[in-house]
Amino acid sequence: MKLGVVGFVTEWNQIDAAGARHIRENGFRGLSVFFSRPLEADLARVKELKQILTEAGLDVAQVNGAYEALVNPDDGLRAAGISGV
């Protein structure tokens, strides 16, 4: 089992190399990553984050995003929620 941390970092684009190393130096092997606007995330920056985490020896244990409710009765909003997932 790997020890991970949730809530240590707020938003995915706030994670940098120093922060990732700090998490690893505190004995954690994984972290939770939060995307407040997953459909607007810059793919190049997401790939950069993946490289930062890999170099720090961290795995992504959980990914969360803010998106519309999947059971919304409005077809358009429900579709947006599905896209967000």
C-alpha cells in the first residue's frame, strides 16, 4: 500500500516541482488532483504536471473535477456533466 495525501494541494495548476518534491519528502507516494474546470484544462500543462509528478516519484491516486450533475433533468446540462467526467 502506498501512502497518499488529499487536500494538501488545492488546484492542479498550483502544483509545481518544488511542491511535488515537498509532498514526496514528507513520505507520501501519491496525491489527489483537483480540476475545478476540467473541460478548460490546458492539455500541454496537464502533461507537464504528469512529468513533474513522475520526476518527484509521485502517483496520482485520485482525480476530481467540478462538473454538472449527471442526473440533471436538463439534457444539455446533463451532457455537459458527462463530458466533464
